[in-house]
Amino acid sequence: MMRDLMNCAMTAIVVMLGSLTMSACTSTSPTAPTSIDALQLTSSSSVPLSSGGALRVVKDLPAPQNSQNGSEQPLSPNDVLEVDVFQVDNLNRTVQVDASGQISLPLIGTMMAAGKTVRQLEKEIEAAYGAQYLQSPDVTIFVKESIGQRITVDGEVTKAGIYPVSSNASLIDAIALAGGFNTIGDAGKVFVYRNIGQNTLVTNYNVENIRAGKSPNPRIYGGDKVVVFPSKSKIALNNLKDALGVASTAVRIGVLAP
């Protein structure tokens, strides 16, 4: 009788242990959500871009490479330049850097301008004119319009568009330029995109916290794109990628939760 009771008890224990083991084995770690709250994106999040490089989520945006050491902003496609050749007025021109990064000037033809500073381009133009046409030419370039000093503000703001910015502009300034948030814009879901090398980095800012003095007011640089998402949106990496593409064409967006 006692042996039978002990056998029953041992059987029950084995069954319990087996049940616990099966439970532990069949439980799976939660799968990655299809959408994620803005503040839960991590720096390990990245997705390739069709233009090359990748879109990467980071905690803090570094300053553009050309501004980290205080150097000049390099010229970009669509910049408008006034080229003045001292005492040779018929060579003076107002030119626009084309999509391939080139400009065209009298006598010397086309030359690459994008990616160079104004000083570098001045010296190259002087060398080109000095090689065949002028003795000791003196060339001065003035940047009349610079795409590098403009930002895009898009999404749920009052006036989405492209705006010129000063050299010390901040995120609060950028939001103000666009007339502030509209009725569904979420101050906690403000994303700033910045090109660093061949990659585009993006990070999330909470403008309410910035205004309350709880977070620093980040600097905004020419070429940045600021996108405000709606308050009811669920944000995943693909949403950020889509928003970047739309903001690049300065068209309004709205990524709404289903």
C-alpha cells in the first residue's frame, strides 16, 4: 500500500515536471512588432535606401562632416553662383550648379563644382583661365542661393515646405518656420533626418520636452529634413523610410495607424 502511494506521488511529480518543461520549450520569444512607438526605436535599426547607403536610427545626430571642424559648406547641385572675373566683365556670369554638379563658364567650358568649397572652385577657375586666356586672373564667387542652407519641414505642420535657415538655427526655429504643429501633429514624434557620408541618419525629438527645458534644443543644419508625424501614428522603420522619400520631394505626408 505504501509503495503504491509512493509510486503515485513520483508519477505525479514526473508529470508536473514534464508539463513545466514542455511549457518552457513551447513558449517563444515575442516576435518583432510590425509597428513601434517612436521612442522605442533603437540605434540598431537600419534599412537600405534605393539611392545607396542606409537609413539608420540613432540616439543623437552628429554634426555634418563639413561643419565639424568649422570648414566651409561645400557647394551642391542647384546652388546659384555669381562668378566675377576682376576687370574682365564679359566673363562674369550667374550660373546654377546642374544636377550632375557642374557649371559652364565662357572659354573654359564645364567644370565640376559640387562637393568643392567656394575657395577651391575660385582657385580652379583662376587656374583654368590663367592656363590659356588671362594673366594672373582674380576670380571671386558669391553664393546667391544655396540648397545647403535650406531645410525641408514636412508632415503635420501648418505650412510644410523648404525654408532657408541661418547658421545657428535650432529645431524650435524649424518648427516655427513651418507655422507650428497642425491639429494632429504630435510634438513627441518629430524626426530629423541628416545625411552623413553615404548614409542618412534619423533621430526622434520631443519638442514638448525641449520647450519645457527638459531636453536640449538641437541645432539644425542646411540639408536637414524635419518630419512631424500624427499623434495617432504608429511608427516603424519603413514609415521613416517612406517619410524620407516624400519629404525629399517636399510633398505632405500622413502615416496614420490602421
